[in-house]
Amino acid sequence: MNKSFFGIVAVFFVLTGPYLGFDKTALPALQEQTQLRHEVNVTLKLVQVYVTDKKGNPVLDLTKDDFLVLDEGQKQPITEFEKHVLSLPPKKEEGQLEVIETPASPARDLMPRKFFLIFDFAYNNGIGIEKSRKAALHFVETQLQPQDEVGVLSYSSMKSLTLHEHLTTDHKTVRQAIKRIGIERIAGRAESFEEEYWQAKANVNPGDASRPGSVFDAKDLDPRNVRTESKMQARNFAQKIMDLAKALRYIPGQKCILFLSSGVPHSLVGGIQSPYGKIGVQDLGDNWLHQMFEDMLKELSSANCTIYALDTQEQAASLDSDMRMQGAFSLQRMTSATGGKYFGNINNYEQHIDKIQGLTGCYYVLGYYVDDKWDGAYHKIKVEATRPDCKVHAQKGYFNPKPVAEYNDLEKMLHLVDLALSEEPLFQTPVRFALEVVPCELGGKGNLCLAADVPLEKIQEILTGKSEFVAVIFDDKENISALKRNEREGSALMGKWFSFGAAFSLPPGTYKCRLVIRNLQTGRAAVASATAVIPGE
């Protein structure tokens, strides 16, 4: 499934939402002479925690009583506890570790690992993309556990962010998505613009010009134009990753991002002085671009995203060029700011991926209840281990959900897609109602007809103000086959029920049908689903 981030009809991006939530009702409260029942919506907040000893080895024998959780400085009672041990490193002898397989996480899986594979086409080349694909396939085929959730994305200068597979436990589909990613998808990549820029500024012809039959005149290349275009590409990259981080902030727990890239050239962001030994040839960088990258890193960190960067820069090329013009420094900055790790030389991807598995494979999940407030506020949390000599690695905080009216376009789409694609949406627990496949009118334009009698009383809160009605049909490969949308004012709907109907003309096959009713101000939603089979001739 290959969809751009933008475009309501062709684009659906499933990212889970802020909580693994379900509504609770407070116990009755006694007030003077009258017993009143106050309904308070609460949601289960889950925190993913990694614990290591002084040597950096995972600590695997802690219990619920060994942890302390503070939310905005207030101690929280831990109601849920889970331990995940994907591999156990027992001591063979002093200082020696051996990894052996152990049973996977328990049957009740509160919070599985979440991975996003991001292929960078802008700062890469054909060889790097091919190696990235091999590394990603090796990761999926050898390291994933059945409960791990994986999403596949790519970034290019021309197409921006593109989703190739939504966050899913269907690892077969993920492998297929990775295999479809090839050299033909490289569009508008940055090439070696930094190398060309500085060589031109130092009056040194690029290496390509030295090849037989090639003629290059330095006056034909305007360094200012190349530099400006390069900076615009880098700014676009930083902005799109920031947008992604803002969307990912609502997913509970830690998000592990495997970033396959050669990185944004460091000299673009931080500047460079006197390359190639030329006195006076210097650039102080771009303050605006530098600030954008710092903001990008802050967004990734606050969204609890950990970057594991696999550098696709060819080793031979890296030895022949100035390190300041390469992207290794940028990749290292991304990983250090988010608590991840940089891995150079992607040719060693098997060893790198083994290390990533070790860093992400053993963790705890702590759960406690919080008020379900839709105000978008940020909550600082702190997790401590009461046992001495334990170092705790956990998310620094989380964001409350906010009304959909305050969302940007990307966030609105992510919220809608979570409702449309997820059997159990994590952003909220929607109201459910029945959707039926009914016979189509003879001679009509459609061969798949849907109908629903929607109980107004059941969804009265959702229909306050303007709401949208989105009917979407997916084929057996989860691709969008058809989509229809309309808006209605809730005040225009009268009676106890209102009827919905839609007809689609589709080829033979099996289809998954969804109807989403979403309030455009609050984001509260109701969802209905059905399965339809259109027989062949």
C-alpha cells in the first residue's frame, strides 16, 4: 500500500493515538443527604520502561513494587504491570554475555514494541537504497516478534513523506511493502550537492567533470543557486519530520525509528570553514536551518521517538571527501538527542540490527489511570526504580488529546484513519452501530450498496454542531477502493433514527466497509463496519 501523506481520497495513514484507552465510571459519591453519581472519564496511561545496571546490561527481575511513577510530580498508583523479555543475556563468566532465546512476552500484551522504518530518498543514492532495503528485510525477517507493530515510510524531496504500510502486526505485508521500494522511487534526491558546491566555490571542478568526454565550465554552475536549493531541501526535510513527530506524539510508549539515510550534510546546518585548504572560503551555516533542526529534535524527543540511524554513505566515497560535507554528524546528532544510536557502514547491517534488538528487546510496561481531558496539555512524567544501581530509561512525558478543530491537516487525517482502519482505535473508543450490505436497486449505478439506521440518541454528543460522514471501502489487500464524504449539521437530523445509504461500483472481490461519523469540532466519533463480497460473472 503506497499512499502520499496528503490528499483525502488517496491518502490514509494509520498511526495509533494517544492512549490505549477505555472509559470508566467513577463510584457514587456521598454528598450530604443526597447520593449522587458523578461520571468521570478516565483512561489507562501506559509507560514503556527500559532498566539497565551500571554496565549497561538489562535488569530483568524487577516487580511492580520496584517502580515509582510521578505524573506532574504526583505519585501514581501502578495498576497494570508487564514484563517483556525477548532475549535473555545470562552471565557465562565475569564480563561475558551470551544471548539465548526465551519465551516471548505474556499473553496479555499491554504495549508491544513499535517500529517505523523510514527510507530516505532525498539524501541517498541507488546503492544506498538497495542496501537499506536488504537491511530492513533482514530486520523484519529475523528480529520481529509476532506482537511487534511496524510501519514503513519514505521521504523524498519531490513526494515529501509517503506511507507504504501503516502500523501493523502483519509482517508479511510489511515485507511486501519493503520489497516494492526500489531505485525507481528516488525522485529529487539531494545528490552530492555539498561536494559540488564547495568544489565550485574553491574553483575545483567536480569529479564527474574529469571523466572522459565530459566538459565542465565552473562559470556554468552558480554556487549561490545550488546552495539555496540545498538549504530549501534541508528545511523541507526538517519540517516534514517535525510534522511526523507531532503526529507520533499521541502513540503510547516508545517509538523506535530505523532511519536509513546518509544524512543531511553537516555543513548545510553548521557551516564550514576553509574546505580544500583554501583560505577565506567559508560559510557560517544557516541560523534558520539550524534552529529548525533543533526544533525537529525537540519534537522527536517529546514524542518519545528513539532514532536508530543506519548510515548508507558508501565507505569509499566517505574517505575521499570532507567529513564536514557528509551527513554522519547530522545522523549522530539525531540519535544522541533522542537516546538512540548511530551505526556507520550499512554493509554491517546484520551486526547493527542485532544491537538494535538488544537495545529494544527487554522492557517493562507500567500502567496507571488519568483523567481523560481533551486539552492538548503536556504532562511531565518521571519513572524511578527503588532498587539501587538501576538506571531507568523512560519517556519524559505525554500529550493529552486535543479537539480536532485545533489539529493541523496532517493530524486530522491521522485521527480519521485511525478510526477507519483500526479494529480497536487507540485514539478513542468510538460509539459502535450496525452497517449492513443490502441488495442494490436493479438498473442502478452501483453493485455494492450499504445501509445503516443510526440511533440519534446513542450518538447525540457526536452530532452536536457539524459532523462529517466518511464511507470508505477497502479491498482484500487493505487498499482503498472507494471513498465518499459528506458534512451535516446535527440540528438538521430529527427523530430517533436517521438513515444512511451509499452505493459503489466495484469489480468482483471481497471488501471491508467502514462508515465513520466524526464531529469536526471535538473529534468524538462513531464507527460502523461490514464485509461485502461481490461475486464474479
